[in-house]
Amino acid sequence: MALEFSVQAKQQIDRLLTRYPNKQAALLPVLHVAQDEFGHLPDEALDLVARTLELPPSHVYGVITFYTMFHRARTGTNHLMVCTNISCQLKGGDAILEHCEKKLNIKAGETTADGAFTLIEEECLAACANAPMMICGTDYFLDLTPAKVDVILEDLRKKHAERKRQKA
Amino acid sequence: MGWEDAKGIKIVTKNFGVANSHKLAVYQQRGGWNAFKKALALQPTALVDEVKKSNLRGRGGAGFSTGMKWSFVPKEAKRVYLVCNADESEPGTCKDRELLAFDPHLLIEGMAIASYALRCKHAYIYIRGEMMREAKIVQAAIDEAYEAGFLGREHSAAAGGFKLDLTLHRGAGAYICGEETALLNSLEGKRGWPRLKPPFPAVRGLFQESTIVNNVETLMNVPDIVEKGGDWFAKMGTPKSGGTRIVCVSGHVKKPGVYELPMGIPFKNLIYDVCGGMSGTAKLKGLIPGGSSMPPLDASEIDVPIEFDALMTDPRIKDVEVKPGVPFDMGGGRKLKTMAGSGGIVVFDESTDVVALTARIMKFYAHESCGQCTPCREGTGWLARICKRLAIGEGRPGDVDLLANISVGIAGNTICPLGEAAAWPMLGFLTKFRADFEAKLKASKAVAA
């Protein structure tokens, strides 16, 4: 079945289109809107964006696959991005990622069976003075230790369960 | 003025620590938007001259004169775009993110003044996709500036009238989009592939129009230059670099952090005075002076000042070599030392596995190569794999020389500087810490047997 944007998303896209001299320039922002709306960007979403912006689907595909934040497959509610680049490496970032893998029982790049977490090994996230660190959405978790990670994961898991209950 | 006389002067971090510094009301209480009013009373060309006089140099990495860049916009240009590069992703760099979070209005005012000087009617902020929190803060600040009439409304006080629109544009995860022409392609809704220069963006940039791309910190210096004068700004720096410098210190120091410091403070004072010395018992082994794409300094080279020209030319810094005794030629016999880059200073002590550190840097560039140019697409992957096998004791005879050869094959042979961003630190680490690489090679199974 062909996907459609919600009324709110359509309004958002109309506003975005006023900010650029042509429709193609709104592609990244519209893809963000689409991903927020559908959770990820399967072929149907790709086609919808291409139709909306009057672009060839091949162009949209090329763009989606170039950027790491666009996901073709379903991902978890929480995108846990753990930095392992140099400043974090020097302060134990690799051990933090390993700890997350063990606690969530998945490898970096995978999603937990309950759909609560997708674990991502990230490049430098620009909080080097507080290494090791990770982000989840708009939240920064700084100066991490394995014990701190345990508390954060537990908290995020609770919030995920709560949201699920509210939806049901 | 020596660096010690400029201690304590804050320009871009002047509102750090003030409650609700990201709110327009607080920003205005502290003198915000006065510089803009002053600017509108001047001719745009006078503003460009003032910025030239200030010796403000680009804080994104290259250190090019901002006023000079602005003057490259052709007089006959029909449409001009100003784009703020807020795609901070150079490993070890964390200044722009804090600047955006704590003082977004200083950036907006800086962009409004710059736009008036450049005759730009619609400016863009390209913010890194992962910075979701900062994007919210900056968007809220833009909305406030629209409501207050600084944006989106005609300013009749300006010579010839002036009205500016400002749009926040989020990236989506690609380090290469910090390179200005890749950023412009990304902003046009394409893959972030760098463009060949010339034409330079000032002549043909965003949507094929004249475009100036400036870093966050660079633009945030503009209001104070207008308010206090280019001479004031130029006087506090070194002869060719005006103003202060933000450094982001990470790694093995007691007090890592983002600091606004006098231009020209030596690394030694930074580590032992500002940052309280090394964090552990191990001594300093070396540091990366300006983000992961810059060749490192070893412990004997930390007396040099943190300043654009000094890091490229100071005789106390050893030349980067292809092999012992043979300096790397950047073209035309120019030798490579290092660069001040993005201000991301990564300090490491004697306990550090330098080969593993280099391997992590190379893994990063292999991941971030956009794939357009063969030397970079293939070469960064080779560097990453060879470094890694050395780091884990699986090196093969000749690997150390091979790393240098591959680096020489990449540098200078690609459209954009990502090639050098991998090749330069690779050669730099080999030059300064060759013994570490040789030791790893010797300990490798294939070589030991």
C-alpha cells in the first residue's frame, strides 16, 4: 500500500519548501520528516518523498544511502550512539561500547528483539572534553563508566515500556 | 600585545555561565544586537574593510583571512548566500557544539552583520545531523529573532535597505559535509560530494550563486569586531592572527574542557597551567594540535605557540618525513610541520598505544571517505587495515614503509583535503613515533618468525 504523509507532516513540508529556491534542496529536511513519521525509510517512503519533491527515486535512493542517519530497515526506539573515536578511545570508549553490547546482548549496528534499542558505534560526537560519552536523541551522557551506563540503560528501558503501555 | 596580556579576554564565550544565555532577552540585556545597529549605519564595504583590518582568520581549520574571503564576492553578483558551517565533526573538536548551545544569538547577530556586509538576503546554518539538541536550541533562537523583527523584516536604517531570512538546515551524518563544497552539495539535496575548485564558492557556490561559507566561531567574533573595532581585535592576537582562540582539550589532562584563550599561548602553558597538568602518573608522550587530521607534536615540541602560522613554520617543530631523513614535499618543495586546524587538542601520555591510536584515526577516514577519488577511497581503507593489523600484532614485513608510501600516493591527488586529512597524520605519527611502529612490527608473529 502506498504511504501518505499525515496532515501535520504535509504542513511541515509546505513550510520547508518556502525556505529553498527549488524542491530538491528540501530533500534532507523532508527525509528527516519522513523518517520521524515512518520510523525508517523503506521503498514506499522513498517513493513518497520522490513524488512529493518531483525527484527521480534513484536520486533519493542515492542520497539516503550516502548519509548514516537515514535507515532503510526498522530500528529501535532508542538510538544509542556510543563514540569510540580518539578522545573517547583514550578514556575507555571501547570498553563502554563493549559493555553496552554485553548488557543489550547485541552487537553494534544491531537492534534488540524488543525494539527498545539500536546500538551504534559512532564517530566523534563533539563532547571530547567529557569522554567517554554517548548520545540518545537529544540527551548527552557524559564522563561514562560501566556503572553509569547500567543506570542509563535501565532508565531508557523503563521509559520504552511506559510508552508501549500508553500506546496499548 | 603578548599572549599573557590578553589573558581573561572573552569574546565568543562572554555569555558562558550566564543563566538562560540562549534566550534573546538575556542576550539583549547583555548588549546583544547593539553591534548590528552600529553596522547598519555603515556601508557594507566599510564592514568588509573592518573585518580585514581585524586579522580574523577562519576558525574551522584552514585559518584563511575572513575579510579577504568576504572581498572575493564579485561586485556584480546578483545574489549572494552566506552559509554557516556548523557541521563540527573533526575528532577531538567540541567547541562549536558548546557555542551553539550556550549563545545561539551571538551567531545569529554575527550572521546578520555578515549578511549585510555581503549583501546576502537568505543565509543558512548547516548543522550536523547528530546535534539534535543543539538544532532545537538554534531553531528556537531563530524563531525568537524572527518574532523580535531582527530577521524577516525590512531594516530601513540600512543603506539601501536590508532584510534577512535565516534557515537552519540539518545534515544527516557524513563528516565530509564539513568540507565547504560538499556542504553546498548536501544543502542542495545531493550526496555530499566535494566539488572541484575553481570555481571557488565566492564566485559560484550554493545554487550556482556567490557564496561565503564561514565557521560558527568565526562568525561569532564579528559582532565584537564591529562594536570595538578591527584594531582592537587585531592588537590582542599575534601580528597576523587577531583575537582569541577556542581550544578543546581532551585526553590525559586533569582538566579537559573548552577554553577561550589568548591567541599564541604555548601548548606547555595550556597543559600545565590551564588544564592542571597530566591526569595520571605517566608523562606526556605527545599531542594532536588541531583535530585528528593534523600531524602530532611530540613532548619536545610543546613550547610552540598555538597560532596558525607558528604551527606551520616554527623551526622547533620537526618536518614531517616520508622516511627518516627525507622530508615530505607538499608540492614545490614546501615542507609540512602541522597546523592549528580546528583547535581540537588531544593530549596523550606514555601509557598510550600510539599505533592503536593511529589505527583509530585511519579507521575514521576510511569510513568517512566519500568514495569519489580513487586514491582516497582505496588508500584510506589500506591505511586503516594495515594500521590495525600492526596494532594487533599481525603486521607483515615492510608494513611501516608501506604506510608511508600509500600516504604519499594519496596526498595531493584528490578533489578535497580528506585525502591529506588521512595522509598527513599518518606520516606525522610515523615521523614522531616511528619506534612505536617498528616495535609493533618486530613483535608481529609473521615478522618474529
